[in-house]
Amino acid sequence: MAAFPWHSRQRNYKTELESCRLEPVPLDFGDYHPLKPITVTESKTKKMGRKGSTSSTSSSSSSSMVDPLSSVLDGTDPLSMFAATADPMTATANMDSSRKKRDRDDNSTVGPDFEPWSCKRGDILARYTTTEKLSINLFMGSEKGKTATSSSAVSEKVRTRLEELDDLEEGSQRELLNLTQQDYMNRIEELNQSLKDAWASDQKVKALKIVIQCSKLLSDTSVIQFYPSKFVLITDILDTFGKLVYERIFSMCVDNRSALPDHFSPENVNDTAKETCLNWFFKIASIRELIPRFYVEAAILNCNKFLSKTGISECLPRLTCMIRGIGDPLVSVYARAYLCRVLLTEMMERCKKLGNNALLLNSVMSAFRAEFIATRSMDFIGMIKECDESGFPKHLLFRSLGLNLALADPPESDRLQILNEAWKVITKLKNPQDYINCAEVWIEYTCRHFTKREVNTVLADVIKHMTPDRAFEDAYPQLHSIIKTIIAYFHDFSVLFSVEKFLPFLDMFQKENVRVEVCKCIMEAFIKYQQEPTKDPVILNALLHVCKTMHDSVNALTLEDEKRMLAVLINGFIKMVSFGRDFEQQLSFYVETRSMFCNLEPVLVQLIHACVAFCFITIPSLTGIFTRLNLYLHSGQVALANQCLSQADAFFRAAVSLVPEVPKMINIDGKMRSSESFLLEFLCNLFSTLLIVPDHPEQGVLFLVRGLLNVIQDYTWEDNSDDKIRIYTNVLHLLSAMSQETYLYHVDKVDSNDSLYGGDSKFLAENNKLCETVITQILEHLKTLGKDETLKRQSVLALSFFNSILAHGDLRNNKLNQLSVNLWNLAQRHGCADTRTMVKTLEYIKKRSKQPEMSHLTELALRLPLQTRT
């Protein structure tokens, strides 16, 4: 076959790069931006404004109106007589002032850190929803009470009042069925508003009637997943009613001169207010059903303050006993929750006064917010000390307290005293399990608020308690938790390993799998938190011991995933070790780590990247052929980047000499696959590097490329594979790039062949000879593909070679121009070419022909016909 001389196209890479850049388009940044957050303003109607359901409502505007609960003896109304005699504006002002004082007093009792019910209720309503249909069984009531007027006779008032009271439970009923959740909530909100309207219009009996009927709804648990939300909605109405009654009675205690003091006593309350208060309790006591009677009385329980100092405390046991009569466990639990909510302060005081209150105290610490408990830590410690240990062990109480202190901070002045008081009890525990369960919790408090000295003291105490009789063998989970807690707070590992008892604490993990898990936790924390390279001998010695423990756990049964994880952790440690310019010390460290971690191949790979001096010793010991090839290439690149030219040549020669050993099939994830695609990828990477490798002065021009071509020629390729020709095509690209005056890229401080030869004619002649050899090989292979079964492959390769000549060849040369036309025709000869690809290629040629110095492509485009399959 006649040889085709090769002429490379001269290229200006800088100009080409500029021509390929996208044109800058000015951007107008207005108010809209696709990454700008969208703000949605929600407009709430008055009807659905649920927050108003718990607000206080003044009743002074109705103070002069007739009350249907008026006295039957003298025609006067004990619920409105006092307010009618007072100035409404003055009474309102005094009442508002007193309300604010009471709110401040309530806050001082439970503290501002206590989570308010208004926050909790929103979470409940959002969380407990349903798609089932709901129903409401409501008492619609009689309207007889509306006929009463202020001019009615005493007997008529009595008769009307009795009829209304009878109607409380015997009136007409109406059941609303198939309500959606939103319809149900809307209906409850309407009832809440009806309650306020009835109260404002001085219809107290109707208001009570609404509250009773709403309370009855809490006995229905048919849609159990919605019950918590139903509880919130109904208790909103109860809270509203309780506040209205309280404010009504309180307003009767306000005169023109003064209001009740902040901490008023029953002696400060006038007789009229007391009589009205008793009237409400008597009326509620006449409710027949248990559940509405309990809830309504609980709603106004705070009104006992007007009657007796101990009224609330005396009612609390009775109400608690009433709950025992509720048969449904869910209803009874929520009844207890409501009682606790309305009587939070009294519950805390009762908890302090009980003799054996450990169980109740533990329940309080488990249920209340951590911030609430932490603020009162010393109070709880005092209560724990006074507890009787026979029913509930004190160490469990201290554990519950410690769990809260791990989530919230106590006052700074109390922190050391809290630790001392708690540890006095914990350290006296004889049972190792009881001891370690408490120590596990309190170690976080110690790490959170104290220094390594206190942590070291705690660790020493743990070792002292858990070492006898090898008690630590039954407490590995708790000991592991302690380690994780410590490393979560001590991110400075020089401080961590300076804790005297830390490494002795690690020695208690004598079970291999547990010890390895602990070591993995330590290494994960080191990789996560260590920001700067280190050479601290304390850290290095300790972590080498930890990594050696992980490495020594590897055996023949270890899973590949486990090996990979251990290798990643050890490599992360090796990467963070740096001795700066002390290369001898760095080399000694790598030598030591290589001898310690010889069973993990990825670690050896990491060491190879870090230490070029040992590459030739270590790489041949690896089993993976492509692992060795890539490491030779990477090591050569590292050597080249560090101006180690002779070492780089050695690596590249070793890679070239290893290519013939590549087997035809390799194991990939348990499956046998052809190796040619992997070899093609490796050789392409090698070609990219060979562009900038300078020739050896004693080896001749392009000695590495020549050696590689000989290896490719002698390698046994698959019969139905074209990868050999694809490699030759890439070699042609490499040789074309080598013939340029200035190469596309360079290595800093390394003179490549463009600098060494400076466009010398002899170098270019040798380069062109290699190109002609490669072209000959490609054309011979195309000739062998002329059979019917290989025509498709011939068409694809012909078009690929045509594109290579178009990109890298100088088509002003007639022979090269004719060769490209022949390849174009060959690609279409048997109708195997993709018509769309051919059209796109021809359009590209015509487009390039319009560029400067590319006008010769116009003639070429005219010589390239498009043939149809027919």
C-alpha cells in the first residue's frame, strides 16, 4: 500500500480557545431572581383566628344588664349588683392592671423558660389530623330563657331559671354527621364565638350550656387519631369559659379606690364576690354526667382563690379521684393532662410536700421541658435528697436529671455544685450496672461545662468501678457511649490524648469487634474535626496505636466493604500528617506506616502516592494489573511535577513494559469482563502525559512513543475489536500535538520537547515518519474490514479517521486532501453510514471554511457528496 505523507496543521491554541468562548451577555438583575426566596403573605380571617379563643374578655360592658341568675329573694342580682354600683371605666382599668400583675405572677411561678400552652397546641393541631368523617352531637337548647326581662316578677324568674337548668341536659339534641376535619374545627370555633357572645349579652346560663355540651364531646373516641386535636379545640372553649368566670368575679372585687393586691387572700374578697363564686361551683356540681362536670369544674378551679387559701389543694385530690370513674383509658389520661395543665403550680407544690414522691418527681423530670428542669436543678436536687429510696432509687432520679442537663444548661453559678452533689450519690453505687447507667449520662454534662481535669477525674472513677471482676465486659454499650460523648466535645486531639485516663479507659475494650468499633469512632472524629496537618508526637503515637488496632483486625474472613472502610480511615490519618520541610522525618513516618499496614492494599496505594522512593518496591507486589498501571502513571506524573525526570522516565518505561501482561479478561465486581476498554482508557491517559515528557538525551527521539507503538503492535487483540485502531488514532493525535511550536500545556519548571527541539526539522521528520507508519496501520485494518459482516465497523472507523485528519491534518496537502475524500466515500459506500452524522459533519466543514486561513475547506466540501441508502 502506498504511503501517505503526514502534514500536521499548525495551531494557535490561544486563538482557538478565544474563538470557542461564549459571547458575554449583559444581565439585568431586577427584583426577580430564580434563587430569590418567595415570600407568601397569609391573610387570616377573623373567623379562623384561633389565637383569640384564649384571650381574656372584659365583661364590664354587660355589667348593667339583667342577669338571669339574679336573686329570687329581693329582686337584686348577686352576679351584677356590685359591678352596677361601680364606675365602669375605673373598674375596667383596675381589672386590666390586676390582670397584668397576675400574668407576671404566673410567669414568675413557672418561669419564662416554661413552654407555653399556646406553642404546644399549634404543634398538636398540625400533627394529629385525619381524613375520616367526624360527627358532633350537640344540645341545641331551648330559648325559653330569652323571655325573661328585668320587670318580671320574682316567681316568673324562679320558674324561668328552673326551666333553663332542666334544659341543660334534657333539651333537644342535634347530631351533625359526615363532617370533614375543617368543618369540625369551624363548628367548634363557632361554638367558642357563641360562648363569648352569650357571655357578652349577659346570658350566663346559655354560656354554661355551651361549655357542658362541648365537654361531652371529649367522651367520643371513635376517631382516635384526631382525639388530641379535639382535646385542644374543646379545652380552648373551657379555657375561655374559665377566664370569663374568673374575670367576672374579680371585677366584683374592684372598687373605685383600689384593686386586689398581687397576692390577695380570701379576706380581701367581698361577700358578694364570694357568694357569686359559690353559686358557680354549686351550679357545676349539679351537672349529672361525670366528664362535663369534671372539665367545667377544672376550668374554673382557680376561682377557689376567692374562697379559701387551701381551696385548690383541697379540690385537687377530689378531682383526681373523679378521674378514676372515667372508663375509657384515653379519655382519663387526657383528663389528667388537663388537670395538670390548669394546676401546674399546685402540682409542683404538692410534689414537694409528699413524703414518698420519687415516682412523681421522676415523671415530672421526664415530661417537662429540659430548659424548665435545668433552670431549677438545685431545687430538684434538694427534692431528690429528701425522697424515700425504698420505692424508687435515687440514682434513677439523678439519671433523669442528667438527661435534662445534657439538653439544657443550668445557671452557671450552680454547675459545679450540681456535679458534686450528683457524683456524691453516683460514686457510692455498688452495682456496676446502676453506676455505669448514671455515669454514661453525667459524662456529657461534665464534658459540656468543664475542662479535661474534671473529665479525667470522672474517667478515673469509671475505671475504678468497672475494672473489678471485669464488670466492663457487661457494659460495653455504655462505655462506647462515653467515648463518643467525649470525642464529640473534645475536637482538639492534643488535649484529648493529654487526658491521663483516656488511653487506660480504651484498654477496657478487650472484645475485638467492640474495640475496633471504638477505634473507628475515634478516627472518624479525627478526620472530621482535624483541620490542619499535624506532627504532634502525642497525637501520632496515639492514633498509630488506634490505626494498628483496626488494621490487625483484618483477616481472611473480613468483608471487602469493611476493609475499604478501615483503609479510608487510615488513609485519612496519613494525609493529615506533615513534617513540613523535614523530609527525612516524613520518610521515616511513611516507612513505619508501610510496615504497620501491609494487609490493606488501599493504604499501600496511599503510601505510594505519598512516597515515590518506595514505588518500585511496592507496586510489583500489588495484584491488580490496572492498579499497577495507574500507579506507575501517577507516580511518574508526581515525579515529573517535582522535576525528578529520570524517576519519571523509569515509571513510564515500567508502565509500557507492563502493557503486554494485561490479560484479555479481568474480574470486575465478581464478573469477568474484557480488559480492552480499560486498556484503551489507560493508554489515552498515558498519551496525554507523554506530550510533556522530554526525550532522554541517550535514548533518541520519541523513545517512549516508539516503545509504546511496538508494544501495541505485538499485543494480542480480540478478532472482532477495533480498539487497536482507536489507539493508533490517538497516537496520531499525540504526534500532531508534538509537532506544534508551542504545546497546549506544560509542567512548571520542566522543559518539554517544544523547548528542547525548538521546531527542529529532524525532529519533525522523525515525527512525520511515525505518523506515516500509524496511518499505514490504520488503512490496512480498514482494508481487512471489507467483508459483508464488518462493513458497519469499516464505515464507523473510516468516518472517525476522517474526523481525525480534519482536526489535526493540513488539508492543503493534495495527498492528504485526497485521502480524506476517499475516507468520506468509504464511509458511505455500502449505505452503513449514519446520514444525520454525515450531514452534521459536512455542515461543520462549511462553517469552518468561513474562518480565516480555512478557505481551502470550501473546495473540500464540494468534493464530499452525500449519498442516500438507496
